[in-house]
Amino acid sequence: MSAAENELALVDRAAACLRERLGAERMASLRLGLVLGSGLKEFARTVAAPIEMPFGDVPGWPQPRVEGHGGALVVGTVGGAPVACLTGRVHLYEGWRPAEVVRAVRTLRRCGVPDFLLTNAAGGIADDLSAGDLMVLTDHLNLTGTTPLLGRHEPAFGPRFPDQSHVYAPRLRAVLQQCGGRLRPGVYAGLLGPSYETPAEVRMLQSLGADAVGMSTVHEAMALNAMGAGVVGLSLVTNLAAGIADQVLSHDEVVAAGAQAATTLTDLVTEFCRRLATA
């Protein structure tokens, strides 16, 4: 069995587990998959009629080890829309392979989830971004040096050479922009981590056109786009990137900023789900 075939078997085994444990009809009715980034896991508390399943109970799903990330799938409704909420994610810098990083979202896509909202905490690079701002992703730079599409081709995961002209669906961005509040459009740079970027690297990212930088999201977006899902990305700017502000960067700051922005984020995402439910 090839690595690609083996990965498909792992994803489909996980999907079968979700259908058996949570109900095939419930899984088929899901409207949106949500991935919560650093410090944002408390959003899952807003899910109505929740059914929670720890990542460890889903065969083959890696478990997050980073502070500020949860480790459960929460299925229920938000704003009247049936959703599957991942309260955390795993990262390359933890030692996971790209295929493992995207296994949970691929599983939800194989269960039929049509659209996904990927959230993250990010460092602000653009001059007009400050801590606490929200940025809707228009595009990304994958600077991790790898991709979940690497290796032998598996048609179930999309075409061999997927188009990336519109990884972040304009129709979903338009809905998100209508949900109130200040949402700045921008380009997200995904780097490997776990160290924060040097001031020289931030200047490089500025020259490449990045508006914010982080250590997640790009692989999930690439995998889901290849599988034909609609994707929208949302960055919470938790700090200014190195060299822009004279302060030491820390993960505690990221988690604290996520907690502070919880109400704003909750209102925005709830309205987004409400509009999807009535679309």
C-alpha cells in the first residue's frame, strides 16, 4: 500500500468513526467546518446542542500539544447552521507530517462538509494592522518548505496539479465582510516555526507582500481547496511582528490576545454562520 493510499485509508477510517459515533445523518447535514487557532478554543462554548468528541477518540487523528489549543471535535449549531468545530490543530513544528496536519479537515471534507472557516493567531506586518485587529485572508504565501500534496497522487484528495487562483473563496469572503466590524483584507504568510521571525525575515515578508505571519492554516487551505471545498480564512492579529514593535514576543501574549478578542470573534463568526444557514 502506497503512502497516499494509506493516508486515504486513515482518513476514511476516521470518517467512518465519526459517522458511527455522531450519526451519519448529522454528519451529512453539516454546513461548515471551523478550525480554531491559538487562544481561540473558547469559541466552541457558543456551539448550541454540542456533542463533543476528543481527538484521541478518532482513530488516526493527531492531538494538539500547544497551550491555547483544545483537542476536541464539537458538533452542533452556531447561528442556526450545523457546524463541526475543531477546537485546536496540530502544527509542523510539533513534528507532525503535512498529511497529519491536514488529516482532521480532510476527514470532515470526506464526510461531506462543503465549506470551512480557518482561524489563526498572527503577527501583524502591515502598517495599518494593530493587536486585536481581524484580517480576512485574500491569499497566502506557503513558506513552510513543504505541502500536504507532496508524494504519490491520491485522486480522492484532488487533482495532481490543483489550481490555487482562488484558494480563499470570494463568495465566502463576501459573506464574512458583510458580518459587521472592521475586517481588513490581506495576505497571510505561513512559516514553519516554532521560533518567531527575525526582524530581517519580517522585512523580507513585507517585500513579498505579506500583511500578517503565522505558523498554520496554509496547509489546511491547500488540502481543502484541492478537495473542492470552499475556504475562508480569518487572522486575529495578536501582536506586531519582530522589528515593528520594541517588545519581546511570547506565546502567552498570543493566548491573552485571543481571550480578549473572544467576544468580537464570537459575534462575527455567529453572524457568518447565521448568513450561511439562510443562504
